[in-house]
Amino acid sequence: MRRGRRLWSIVLNSKELSLPRDASLLGRTFCSRVGEQPIFTIDPKYFISRLESALQERNPGDAWKALQKLHRVGVSFPEKSLTRDALALFAGGDTLSLIRAQKIMSRLSKENKLDLVDGDVLKALSLAFAKGDMCDLSANTYRLMLQKHFYPPMALWKSLVRRWMHQPRGPVYVMKIFFEICRYCKKASFEHGKNMQFILPDREAFDLALRACSELGESGKAEDVLKQMSYFNLSPDNGSFCLLMKAYEKGGSLDGMLKVLLRMRQAQTVPSRTTLNSLLEACVNIDEVDIAAEVVLCWAGKSKDVSVLGSSSPRDATHGELHDSLRDWRVAMERPCGETFTLLLKGYLQKDRAIDAAKFLGRLYSAENSEYIPCSSVLNGVFELGMRDEVHTMLRELACQNTPADSTSYTNLINAYCKLPQPLKAEAVLRDARRVGHSPDIGAYVSVIDAFVLLQDYDCAQRLFREMKQNAMGPLEPILNKLLSVFDKEGKPYLMSKLLDTVLREPKLEVDLQHWNRAVHAYSRKKLMFDAKATVKKMKQAGFQPDASTYTFLLGGYILVGNKTNEILLLWADIKDRMASSHLSSPTPLKRNEELLNGFLIFFVKYGYFRHALDVLAKMEEQHFWADKQKLRNIYWHVHRDLYTSTHRSQRRIDMSQERRKEVDAFKAWIGYPA
């Protein structure tokens, strides 16, 4: 533009304009680049050579520039081989290359030069357009191959269809191209017969076309596809009829779906379990759950009283023929599985029709039913859908109909609630199970207790434990140990005592000394020594005498509290009496324990009770227990190293402490402390 304005300013303002100088100016103005010759003066062979170089280097950008330059110098397209190679290069490129290929194809079509491309290039372009999500261009390219009699193989069409189906208008093109293929095969002359074997549609191609019809809900087109099968010596199978049902389902035609089964009977094709499940799923999706229930009951052997559940509409002729067909097929047909019943129950429960679902299960598990699938296996699939509350309602309705579900169904629902966790609902299911006469195993109770513990609802956990004890369930010892461990870990000694009090009232449940010691230990760690002593008192009343672990826990608790010297001395006196009675064959002797004696020894040395320390050492030597002299020496040095070392003491004070000095000297001699 700047050069143009400059040129016209020179032309208008210059009074003397010499032609040779201005001719050179015009030549420079219309050159493509500064320093180049004008395009109209360049030989097209130059751009053809540049195109050949770009094709050899596999450079789509330079190839496109060369083609554009050729077009500007008056050469629309180079020879056939170069045009074909350029299109093949663009077919293997990115989106921009595909757009350029589309422009070349449009120009070829406009100038009637499509003969410059062959079948291989069109195949590559069609597949490249499909990969680039250009469904319309891919379909038009495939259609061009049909028009030019390039015989595109059926394998190419299948690969294109799998990509077209993921695009919005893909199914439309699948149907259109498929019918064009069928018309092409029918109209092909004898001279094309040798190559027709590559393009003839097979069963998989028909199934792909039916799938496209089912995606669009075009039941009429699907029927046309089935009609085409006879021309190619093919007959519909279970998969074909199943896709036809889905086409009717998309259109919301119940009668059409049911008539498909009648057509299968006419074609002597026994429906597979997958086909019937597809029919049931279609009925559920179009809110015809009662018809689906009717089909399932007839399929499962309920040939009597097959009126529609929850509906007052009479059976028409189609339904009657359907029942007859199902009865005739029962010998050769696969039996319904848990997935079949789960699919139907899902349809009922999604519509809040738990009562009708219970009626269906009640009739399914009636005494005259010839088929039996455990109710638990039917309901497992419903649990996986998250419909736990609906299943609970259905189980209650079954109980009201005097056809309760089996015990496994209740147990599975309990476990499903506990995984959430929702232990209160699980406990309600436990009560319902006992109400109908089932006795849930101890595993179900353990799951509920674990759920309560997970939510830290310890009161409910104990309440359920008491309920188990009242129902005489066993063994309860593992649950008791579990609860005590949880309460101990969470620092709930009061709950431990409360639980032990509950257990004491049950003579069938054994409580040992270890359970009491755990409660004493929990109180001691919390520095609740009054409650710890009360627990020891209850333990004695229950017939258990404290052992070394009990005294160790009490000693540790008193040391944690601090300023409990008198209590510790009384505790030591009690221990000495128990140890002395062991030699007299007392019914409640106390076995000497190294850990317990070491604990008292360290305490007495630290607080200066050397007489008691020597007493402890004597008892330890009797049992050949090991005492850490180095540790005791360090304690003495840190606490008592200045004891009795003062030179300013009266004789009276020396006489008063003479006995204690002997105890200190004896202890120092034992630990090897220098005098």
C-alpha cells in the first residue's frame, strides 16, 4: 500500500515522467519481494522444482507456498504425480495441512480435475480427516471414492465409522454412507464384480450401521438396515436384534421393542441373556418397569398369574404372544442371573416404588417358583448403586408380606451401612433381622461396634455390647478386649470401669485380672488415683487380688501425681505383707517381680528412704534380680552427695542421726560410692 501510494504520487506530481525509469519502478513495485524478479516474468518450472524439493524434504509449508506461486503464474496444478504427492504430504500433517488439502480438493472439484488424484490418496485423506475430527470432509472423500469406482475396502469404512461415532453428526454420516455402499453394490455392473468382494458389507458393518441408528433413535432406518441383510446373504443375530431394540428404546416405542422378540421367534433365534437384559434395561429407561417385571417373571418360570405388577391395564395380544415365546424358549434359553433382577429392582427403587419391588421379590421367591437365586446375590448389585435406604424399606415390606429375605441379605446391608459409616441405620437393620427370626452372626455386631468406635460414639458401642450380652451371643471376650483397648487408647478410663461393671453382672462372661489391670493403668496414666484405688477395691470384691502389674501401675500413677510419699509407703507395706505371706502358703501370695522392685528401689533412693531401699535390695538378692548400681550411684550423687558431709554439726545431731548414717553408709558401700 505504501509503495502504491508513492507510485501514484509520483504519477500525479511529476510533470516529466520518462517511460524507461517508470517501467523499472513498476517492475520493482509488483515483485513479490525486494530484489526479486516480477512473478509474471518467472518460468513456472522454477516453482515446480521448488515443489519437488519441498516434497522430497517432507516440508508441507514450502510445498504449499510453491503451489500458491504456481497458481499465481497461471498453472493451476502441476502434473498428476506432484499433485498426488502433495495431497499425501498434507494428509499426514497437522490441522493446518488438512485445511490446505481441503482447499486443494475444492479447487480440483471446481476445475473438474479430480482425475489428478487416485484411490490411495483419497483413502489417506479420508482417514486423516476422520482423525482430525472433520467428519463431513471424511464422509465426502469416501463418497468420492465410490463415485470414482476406487473400491474402498470395508476395513477402511469400519475404521472411519469408529471415529465418526465419537463426533456429533457422526452417526448421520454413518447411515448415509452405509446406504450408499449398499446401493453401489446393488448397481455395480458385471465389469466391477471382480473388485466388489472388497467393498461388500459383512455382519460387523451391519452392526455398526445399526449402532448408528440406535444412537439417533431411527428405528425406521434400523429396519431398513435389517432388510438389506438378506441381499448380502446375511441374517440378523442376537446382536442385531439387540441394537434394533435400542433404536426403538431411543424412540420410546415399547411395542416396537416387544415386537422385536416376536420377530426373533419367527426367525427361530433364541434370545441370549444379554438381549433380554437389553430389553429390560430399555423398558426401565422408558419408565415401563411393570412390563419388565412381567417379562422377568415369565422368564424365571412364573408362567401363572403374569399380570402386570402395579397396573390395571389388560394384557393385549402382543403380551400374550410374548409370554408364549418366553415359555417356549425357556428350555434353550440362559437362565436369568442376579444382574437381571438387580436391573429391575434398580428401576423400581429409582422411582421410589420400594413396595412394588418387594412384591416382585415376594412373587419371585414364592414356593411354586422353579428358579431360585439367593436374594443376597440380587441385592448385592443394588448396594453397589448406593440404594441402601431403599433396600432397607424393601426388606421391611418383604417382612410385612411374610416373605422375609434371607439372613445374608440383612448382613450385607449391615456391612454396607457400616462402610459409610452409618451405625445407627445398621443397628436398625439388626433389630429388623431379629424381628423376622434371623440371628445375625457376631461378625455383624462387630461391624456395627467398629462403626460406632470410628465415630467415637462409645455410649452406643457399650449399649450394643450390653444387648449382645443380654441375647447370650458369644464369644464376647474378643469384643470386650477390643472395647477396652479402644477406651484405653482414647484415654477413657471411666468407660472401662463402666464396661467392667456391666460384665460383672453377667456370670457367663469371664473377666480376668488383665481386664482390671487395664482399667487401673488407664486411671493411673490420667493421674486419677482415687478412681484407680476404687477400681482395685472393686477388683478385690470380684475375687481378684492385685498382682505385680497392678502395683506397678499404682506406683507409676503416684509418682506422676507427686507428693504421694505416704501412699507409696503404705503400698510398699502391703506388698511386703503379700510377699511375706507367700512363704506361709497364703491363698493370695504375691510373686516377686523385678520391674516392681526396681521401681520401688529407685523411688526410695531418690527420696532418701535408705532403710526401705536396703530392704528392697535384700528381696532382690533373694531372687537373684539385677539392680543397676551405676544408675543408683548417679542418683545418689545428684541428690545426696552432700549428705552428712558438714563439719559444723553438734554431737547431739550426730547421735540422733547415728542409725540413719549407718543405713546410708551401708547403701553407699553396696553401690560402691566412696566414703
